[in-house]
Amino acid sequence: MIQTYKGIRLELIKRNYKGCAARRFTLGGTNQNVWIPCKHLEADGTIKSGEDIDYVFRKAQRQLEIAGYTDPIPGIKRKSSDKKV
């Protein structure tokens, strides 16, 4: 199942999450991933409407850069990874 959150493409990794507190999602179709707590997810793994999970991605800044998300994302990333010398 593919879904987006603030322009970030998320795909649920299929496995048995019975009894788990979080589910794992890949970022942008790459092998980079983040864990999203189940309290923000529906039973089928979709993000609940109106949920604010910016903190999950703020902790995963490096994974976002490796996955190709180099532009600023409001509430998550302030600046791009392009370093000017």
C-alpha cells in the first residue's frame, strides 16, 4: 500500500505486526525506512486522517536525504542538503 505524507512517499513493508507498537515504512521506494507508531495508524496501516507525525521524520532526516528528499519540507526539514562552499 503506497501513501504520501507531506510529499513523502511511504510504502508499508508487509510482515506480521501482531503485538507490535509500530510499523515499518519505506521512503520513496528506496531501502531507507522509518517506524511509525501504531497509535497514528488505522488497522490496515494507513495514516489516520489529521495525524501529525512530523516528529517521526524529524528524527529520520538522514534517511530522507539518502532517499532523495533534499528540498525543504514544512514542519520537517528546514533546508536542503546542498552545501555551498
